[in-house]
Amino acid sequence: MKVVGLILGGGAGTRLQPLTAERSKPAVPIAGKYRLVDIPISNCINSGIRDIFLLTQFNSVSLHHHIGSVYQFDQFNGGHVRILAAEQTPDSAGWFQGTADAVRRSVRYFKDKSPDLVVILSGDQLYRMDLQAVIDSHIKNGAELTVSTKPVPRDQAESLGIMQINPEGRITKFSEKPGDTELLDSLRAPIGDNTYLASMGIYVFNYDVLKTLLCNNDESDFGKHIIPGAIENHKVYSYIFDDYWEDIGTIRSFWAANLALTDPLPQFSFYDMSAVIYTRMRYLPPSKINQCRLSRCLLSDGCIISGEHIDHAVIGLRALVGEGSIVEDSIIMGADHYEHGAVKDPSGIPLGIGKNCVIKNAIVDKGVRIGDGVVISPEGKPDNVESELFWMRDGIIVIPKGTVIPSGTVL
């Protein structure tokens, strides 16, 4: 059976700003050394899906570079990860208008694969899933469309796409973001008290059914339009996934998901070698600890650490932390290169974190230069503030990529 994987690159990612100011959502770094897009691609590869297409349109240069550097399949086993960017054609001159529109306009690029099934995934979620199990369930049920669902409590269900299923697992009703209403009460799942089945945005389509659903209308979104319409006329089933899954859609969820990886036994682990998460091999040297008290940390390759203490933090590639500095409850993304010889930046401030700095509840993007004695904390700051040196989002202070913060600054 031939299976094609489609990964949706997402929209402008406004809720993840400023992390998405210069990169697409799937290209945002996670866990120090990975990118978000590595998650769905690795799930595909580990599940035997090797014909993979990535649909993008916003800030895709760094994403293109990452894909080209990492996912090169050999000629004997075959396969590829191919980027399909939004483009002007004689039939369409605009951007992708939604998830369904993106797939509709990309079908012509994978139809020559003659797939039996098309697996559609999101590019900005953190989870580990055996997609072959979803495919097996799809075939066993004689389904034309299978929607992966996750049990959630009522307070989370209000803002998600919620399914109602019959005893055989066939979806009989769907509501997008039903809110705190009687409709939500009627959608309670038959698998536990106060439990609901939320769509994960992961779908398995019969290829001919996908073509029919997309070509017979011009609706733009799977969750809002295609799935509810398909329930009426096609065999649509639920595959229940009761394991860790996090939608990385906001600064708060991104910050929390990263820091949760530092737990002694995290719900999601990059250390599971039975289903490896792949990423770029950089051939960096080991991280060097001159002095520092470290606890609950992920420390990536190529770092040089001379701080006082780092607690509950994710430290990215090539990160530099100066003497006496404190980092707590924060993500430090590091840098894309080392500086050799004299500092070339006009500010005179080297890459990384200087001496005697304090950084708490923060996300420091790549290539940031922080002088000595700088204090960075969200304490006392209102939300949704944007300035030259920092942004405030969801109670987290974010230092945008490439920012230079002079010595002695208190943010």
C-alpha cells in the first residue's frame, strides 16, 4: 500500500511572535538542538512513510535550509522530504487560504505517486506516534477518513474541535470550538466521565476520497469545513491517541513544553531510541563547563558555561554563559555560529550572555548579545508589550533574535 505524508507548515504564526518574525513555525527551535518540523518528519520516517511533502508559505528560508541539510535519503531505499511552497500559477495567484486549500493546490505534485492513502500532519506539535497503527485502524474499520483524537477534560474541550463517536468508533458529530455550552455537554465521549475527544489535526484519507472532498468545493479549512461535511457522506472514524501531545501554538505553551523536557521523567522524551527524533548533525564539540551549578537542564552541544547556576532551563547550541550569571526557568536558544578573534559587532558586546547577569522566566532567541550585569525578568511588566529589546507574551519575556542588550540594562 502506497502512503504519502503531508506536513502542513502553518500560517503566519502570530501567536508565537517574535519567534516567528524571521522563521516559520515548523522552523522554531525546540529542546535546544531540534526544530519543530523534526517531530512530524521523524514520526513519518519511523512509521515507514518516506514520501513526505512539506507545505509552506511564510518565512520559509531557514526551514528550506534545515530540510535540505538533514533529510537526504539514499538512492537505494528511496524517499524524500520535498518542500511545496505557496506559488502563483495560472489557476491561482494568492496565498494558501487554509489547511484544505493548501492541500488542494498541492495535490498535483504528489498524484504521480499514485498513493492509496494520504496522511496529513501538523508541523507545530510535540508528540510521538506510530502512524502505522493509525493506518492499520483505518484499514480495519474500512474507513474513508480517520481523524486522530485525544481525550481531554471539559475545560480544554471548549476551545478545540470535538468529536462524538458511536460504539464502533465512527464519528457521528463534530463541533469546532463549541464553548461552554449545552452542545459541548452532548458531545461527551463514552470513555470516561467529563471526557471529550479532541481532534489532533492528524488525518488519514483514502486518496480518492481526499480528491473528491477537495475538488467538489472551495472550502479552505479541514477542521471548520471539510471534516464536518465528510461526516455526512463518508465513513469517518476516530483513532484515539491517549499519550503525550502538545500543540505548540503560543509563547506560553512553547515555553512550558520546552521546560517540561527537563523533568527527571518527562512525559515526552527525546531519549527514546526505539523511535528516534532526527535532526541536523552539526559535528559540534562537547559542551564545556568551566564552573556552574546545573540542575534540571537540557544542555546542547558546543556550549561554554561559566555561570553561577542554571536551573530549570533549556540551553541551545553554542550558548555562552559568562561568570556569575544566573539562568532560571528560561530557554536560551544559543547561536548559529561562533565568534573568532576580535568581536566584530559594532556594539562591542560578544555573542551570548555576559558576566553577572540574571535571566528568569524568559526566552532568549538565537544570536542575542547580552552585556554584563543585565537583568531580564517579566516581573512587573504588563502583557502584550513590544519594544526594541523585548516582547511580553503570556507572562513570558522574549528577547528577539539578534537583539543587543547593553551592559547594566534592567528589563
